[in-house]
Amino acid sequence: MEKWDLYTRHRELTGIEHIRGDKLPEGLFFLVVHVWIRNSKGEYLISQRAANRPTYPLMWECVGGAVLKGEESLQAAVREVKEEVGVDLPPEKGKLLFTKVRDTIGGRKFQDIADVWFFEYDGEIPLEKATTDEVAQSEWMDVEQIKKLYEQGLLVDTLDYFFSALGAETPDFSGVIGSTVSCRIDRPLGTRHPDRPDMVYPVNYGYAEGIMGGDGEAQDVYLLGVKEPVEAFTGTVIAVLHRYDDTEDKWIVAPEGETFSDGYILGEICFQEQYFCGKLCR
């Protein structure tokens, strides 16, 4: 019986224990890990799910799975690699690429917080040493081969971020973070998205006056730490959400002197950012 810890969308541990297969309580989340492994040839380790898997049988994916009760994310990443493909990876070599909070996307319920890990590894894949039978076979594949799997509908569809995020450079935002900006809020807290009436803004959302974003329009901002609708605000940029799959990054603005954890920020903006692939930069 597999047990998970449950978290708020801000990655706060609730103390609630969940048994895999039971219905998740509304508004709570569990942790999952995706683990991408690349060799010195630039190839990635891709595994085919066993035929007996209840979801996505015989489809291809990276190593991954749920974080167990009492585990840390990195511990789970290393454990999943050992269980699925028999490889022992040194934890200190792991790099967290980004985290995504997923609630409901396209009508599909996730209720998870996904940490995407990256390791470099050159060596054999001793599948016979795997401690589970979750994987039918594993292969090293280059980006073009993985793209063909995706085009053929053979790659797990939730891994489509691979083509924008893996290997991508993260811009330097040191010149932005810490700056003071004047914001106009055109979508105040509690209003609905103009094109998606089912989306209600849980934070104030607008743009930085006089600053152009990557899409040629005013730079978008999320305003955190202000619990009432406002039309204008001057605050400090405390972080940037760099979107790998879009032309514009999102600035995170807060009242002067206030700051928030990564988990809190990602939880506050997941209502919209769950539809994109991005990294929070501090």
C-alpha cells in the first residue's frame, strides 16, 4: 500500500496521509518527480511503460513517480531511477530544472506538484537490477528520436515540455529582480479572464508601466501580498517566472520589504501558469 503526504498548493505539508488510489481531497496536492537523464552524447534515457501499467501502457516516458510519505523530492527521484531502471545515481548530481503546480488542465484532474529533475550519467542501464516491473525496456534517444515518438503519439503527452525546457538556457534576471516598478492592474483580484470566464483571478494581475515584454506589449506582472482588488500599485520585483514555451516572462511583484517562498509564489500563480512550462527565478 503506497502512502503519500498531502500539501497545500503552496507546498505546505498538511500532515494528512493519503493512500494511493483513494480520491484526493479537493484543494490538496501530492508531490511527483520527473527524472531526465542525459549522457555525454546528448542522448536521453527514455523508458517504455510495461503493458500491465494501468495508465499509458507501452508508451514512452522519462523515469518518474510519486514522492512517498516522509520522502524529500530528491530522495524520490533517486529511488524511482533505481526502482525502474536499476541505476544508482548520486543525489548530489541532481539538478532541479523547474517545478509546476497542476490542478485541472483541459478537464483532467492532476492535483500534483511536479518537480522536474536532471542528471548526467554515462553507463549501462542494468534493467535486470530494477526492483519493479514498471518498465518494459529502456533506450538512449536523441531529441529527434524523442520528437518522432511524440509525433506518433507514443510519448506520454504530459511530457511535451521536453521540447522547450530541456537544454534551454535561463536568462539572467539580476538586473530586474529587486527593481521598483509602477503597475497598472487591468485584471484585479476576483475578476474573470476575458476569454475564459471559468478562470477567476486569485491575485491582482496587470502590467508594468513603461516596460515592454518579450511579446512586444507591456510587461505582465503578478502582484502578491495585496489581498484586495487594486487599480495601481508600486512595488518590488521579487522573482521572475521564465516561460520556456512562451515569448513573455512574468514578473512577480510584492510590496516593498515583503518576500515569499518559491512554493507560495508557484501556488498563487498556478491558476494560469499550469497551462505553461516555466521556471521561477530569484
